[in-house]
Amino acid sequence: MIVRNIRARCLRWPTVQQRQISSASLKVERSKDNSRFDTMPKKEDLQFGITLSDHMFTAEWNLGTGWEIPRIVPYQDLKISPAASSLHYGLQCFEGMKAYKSLQDPECLRLFRPEKNMARLRSSMERLSMPDDSVNFDPNELTACIKELVRVDSRWIPYGEGYSLYIRPTVIATHKFLGVAPPTSLLLYIITCPVGPYYKKGFDPIRLTADTPFIRAWPGGTGGAKVGGNYGPTMIASNEAAKRGYDQVLWLFGEEKYITEVGAMNIFFFLKNKNGRNELVTAPLERGDILPGVTRGSIIELASTWGEFDVSERNITMFEVQEAAKEGRLIEAFGAGTAAVVSPISCIQFNGVDIEIQATGKITKRIWDELIAIQYGKVDHEWSVKI
Amino acid sequence: MIVRNIRARCLRWPTVQQRQISSASLKVERSKDNSRFDTMPKKEDLQFGITLSDHMFTAEWNLGTGWEIPRIVPYQDLKISPAASSLHYGLQCFEGMKAYKSLQDPECLRLFRPEKNMARLRSSMERLSMPDDSVNFDPNELTACIKELVRVDSRWIPYGEGYSLYIRPTVIATHKFLGVAPPTSLLLYIITCPVGPYYKKGFDPIRLTADTPFIRAWPGGTGGAKVGGNYGPTMIASNEAAKRGYDQVLWLFGEEKYITEVGAMNIFFFLKNKNGRNELVTAPLERGDILPGVTRGSIIELASTWGEFDVSERNITMFEVQEAAKEGRLIEAFGAGTAAVVSPISCIQFNGVDIEIQATGKITKRIWDELIAIQYGKVDHEWSVKI
């Protein structure tokens, strides 16, 4: 493996103004093929991540010239060099977001806090040493392109509470080079897929195991960025958990058994703490081993406005959760992420013992209700951005 | 993110015998285009990883049917679904190996310990939860296919000591699914590129810095497997090191400052230890945060046969190296990997202080000489496999 020529490459990065992503120059080529839409499953039968809608967004970036003209084109395979560094060195990052049809007016399409996804995408690109010139795209312009993509495929958004169009912005290095080096070419593409509610009827609480020798992320690693290498390697632990009858893995860190994430979601505990105060707790971002989830951030902000209990981003260990459960102070626990919104937790296995948790609790349900109301435009809220 | 349906998927994995990779069924489609070969740089001008030879190997794997017919085809772009999980979740792993022309007889082509690369590729696939049925390909059959690929592109192997054809077997998930799940389809492909000596004239020792807040790998992570996610994230530290005038990063682990790897190579120290014995030391594999390098393993075996000093795979901390240097007991240090073979180290920055090391030392040079003699067939050795 060669990593020596990075210095030379760094110096070659241009500092002049490069072409930017501009929604005004967006070219749209509409699909003439209705066959994919005609065979779209009934909305009740949709499975997450399988059915892809008719169009995709693409924008190429090249060192020296910047971003090429952004395009919306019919969904199609990518042509990628077998030497592209996205296929060898994990030079890939992505986002997960959703577009919704307002419940009161299906013509009114909405996004949820898209600026948060744009900021995180840039931060993930930076973590992967994608050149500054590519990272510094204008987030508002890319959001405007996403809005157009959603408009073009609006018939693919199923109507109804819990239904949405899942949006997957992705950045991959297309640089043909078998050395490990900052990429000189990238492809930013966005695919979308119609999705149904995570829970078909009511909540279906998940059972977790914290008993795994595998570790999702580490300080100084990439746990705080949404990069490909964080995901594939977790399956070995998930599969083993599944064999033992658990739905997902609760990822701990260190001898202190700090709680970090669950599966691919952030995690919250609602408990009465040692001081007798009710507290909603989630793991802090400072260690860099936790994804700064948009749903996570929204729950913290939302619950803080209620002013009914403490809301904390702080270290919480499995020992604290165990003790709280033993003393009857653990009230609720739930995962939080774009796909499921909130995911009630009914059990955590730790050191071979199942800690049972009442699910679905009132706070979990209330957070779900308030987020859904915002996302589907049942209430007016600045987080919901009309398209 | 959805990781719930893994259990159902696991149960669906077939246990019946699937089609295997078979070199007897290998189909070869030769390129009719000589233009790429005609514009191949002079061997002295070759840069690592840029010039790709005329042909590539491909074999698809699908759940339920197994491996499709293996093919050697003209080098070409891949067609990949934008939803392929190799582009989102780091479901990609690779190998690095080389084919050599014997110095005495350029018609006699050689590989170096290919069975080691095949075993490691399988182990990387397993770490990424690629299904058992795909992982269990016959390593001898894939090696036979690699030999044929090398034969077909033998004119691309530059002749001379230090010259070779770098071979990059790669496995990517082609499964079109935005959930995190064991892939139901894979592509195994192999590209090759002619490469020159890492050092154009004599050794050019490298200067390292151990002062980085970033971590390459950790126990319970993927540091022991050759997966994409190990590489891209290291550049942020390499780039910062380069800006400060160092060639590569020495990756440490934990408060003990265990020495793990350098850049993307294993690392060796030759020192007089506290007991007054000469010792060649490299980091152990047990923690799972170090790549089991083929060159690393070969050096351990080779130096052990000399019987002239202790050869140890053991924990060695930066503090021990610092102390040995201070007491005049640190004799040599070098990196080891397929690309450079050995890479002498002349300096390690630690806690802001440069530890200078005599380079290139006698042991480093002797290991280079003996490995090169084996790889290029100057001596007969079982590690060198004739094609």
C-alpha cells in the first residue's frame, strides 16, 4: 500500500474558485418508461430500501474544475472504474432523509430539517479527506436540487401517516488510483425510495443485547461521521444477536460500559435519577463515537421546550441503567433515527441478564406524536420545510 | 437505518451445495485493442496504482445459485446499481499481491505465497458478513484463475529487480438494498497494474510521527481484516502529518501507546532488549487491530530460521522504543508490506520529540535481499509459486 504521495497531492489542490453546484443549472431528463411505476408495490407492501423511484440526481466533481452541471436523470446503473477508490478504501459517505406528503394537503410536499443533513454530509466528506473545494458546496443549492428531485418523483411518495419518500444522498470517490490518497474526482448522487411505516400496526418494541465483543466506533475513529465503513462491520454482531433472539445490538464503549448507540440509531433513556429528578438522557457527541442524528437533535430540542424534566447529553453507563432498573427508576428507553423516528426498547441483555423495560412508554409515544405532527404538517413548525 | 430483518435473512441462507469458482470453466475474452499497451509508460516512469493492464477477472456470486462462470475480460468500467451496498455500507474488501518475472528467465512468472492472500480475502469477507457460501470459494481455484490472468497480461509485467505486476483482488457487494444486511449478491474482480520499485535508487528512509489524535483500529473493530473502511479514514491523519513534514503516521493504541502499524504497513523494530539480547519485534495479532501482513509473516519466519537473535510478536510500546533509543539499544526500524517489501524508518516523532534511528540498517537490508531473492527466483524457495 502506498500512502507517500499525499503531501505532493495536497500541494496541488487548487485554491482558485471552482464551479459550484447550482440549482439554476439543474438539467432534468424525465424517464419515458412507466413500467417501474406501474409495478410499484401497494403502499402497504412496501419494504424499506428495495423499491427505487424513477429518477436520480447526479453531480460529478473533479479537481481543478469543480462541480459539473447537476442532473436529474432516469434511475440507472452507475459506470464506475474498478479502480475507483470508493470501492477499495471506503471513500463513501451518505445521508438519510425523507420527503412527506402533508396529511391535510397531499399536494404540499415537505422535508424535515434538510440543512442538518447537508451539514453532516459535508462533515462526513471532510472526515474522508475529500478536498475542501468539493466539501464546500452550497448546502442551500443542493437542498434546492433535492426539492426538484422530490417534485419530479412526487407520485412515488405514498400518502398517509408513516409513509414517505426515503432520500439517500451519497458521495463516492470515482478517482482511479490504487494508492490511498485524497480523491481527485467524486460523484454525488441521490436515489429515493417510497417507504411505509416502520411499524405496520402500533409500536413493536425491540429487544437489545449489549453482550458483544465487537465495538462499533472509537474516539479518533469515524463514529461521528456517516461513512460506509461504520455499517458493514456491525452485521457480524447483529447476526450473532439475532441468533440469540435479540433484535439489535446495544453498542457500549470501554470498561466503563458507556452506552453509545443501538443498531444504527441513537438511544435515549427516560429515568428518575439519583437526585430524584426525571431526566431524558442520551450519549454525548464529544467522544466522537456517536452519530449526531437529526432525530436525536430534534428530540433534545423538543423535549427541552416542554420544560417538564431534565434533558441531558451526558455519559451514561450500562451500570447506571442496570442500577436504575433494579431500583425501579428506569421508566422508558427508545432508539431514535430517520427510518423509525422512535423505536421503543423493551429489553436489554447485559452480562447475560435481561433487563426488562416497560414499553411503549408515554414519553416515547409523545415524542413520536410531536415529531410526526411536524413532519406531516399537522402543525406549523420551522423544522418542516415546504417544497 | 434498518437492521431488523437480518434474522429472517440469515434463516433464508441456503445450505445446499452451490456453484463454486472453477478455473476449468474460466472463459477468456481477449482484448483486441492494443492502444492501452502502446501507451504504457516506460518502466522507469511507472507510478504505483495508475496504469492498469489490459484484462480483468470477474466472477459474480448470487445467493441461492452460487458463483457464476469466472471470466477474464478486457479491462472495463463496472456497471453497479447506485443502491449497491458496497457503495453505502463499506461492504468491500481486497488483497494486494504481485506477479514477478524471474530474473534468470523472464518467461518464468511467479507469485509470492498466494495462498496467504486467498485465506485473508476469505477472512475479510467473513468479517463483513458475506454469506458463508460465498466465503467458502476454493482458494486453489481462484489462485489458478489469477495465474491465468497473469499469463494473459504477462507482457504488462516489467522485467527487472523491483518491477512486478501488482494484483488487486477485490470483493464488493452488488446487493441493491438500502437496509444494512448480509449481501445476497457479490462481485469478485481482479485488476492488475505494472509497478516499478518503491525506491527508484537505493532506500529512501521514511520519517514517522506518532503524534495524532486519530486511531486506525481497535479491538472488536476491523483492523485485522483488509476492508475498505480501514483506509480512507486514515488520510486525515496522514495529510496532517505531511503538513508537519513527516512521511507517514505511526499508529499507536491505548494509554499504553502500543505500537500497531505504520501508514498501511506492519512495523518491525530491531533492538537490544533489557536482557541484553538482540530482538526483532513486531506487534502481535491477538488484539485484532493489526493486519496479518504476508510480508510481516514471511519476515518472522525468515528471521527465525537465521537463529541469530530473538524474533518476537509481542506488545511493544512507544515508551519502550523511546527508552531503547535513549539508551542506545534501538538498532533499526522498518515498515513491511507488499508494495515496498521493507521500508526503513529514520525518525519517529513522539510527544513532540523526534527519535532519530540509523537507516538503512543491516537487518533491514538483509531481509530485503532475501525476500527479493525468493520473489524473483534467484533462489529456489517454496514461497515462490511458478505460474
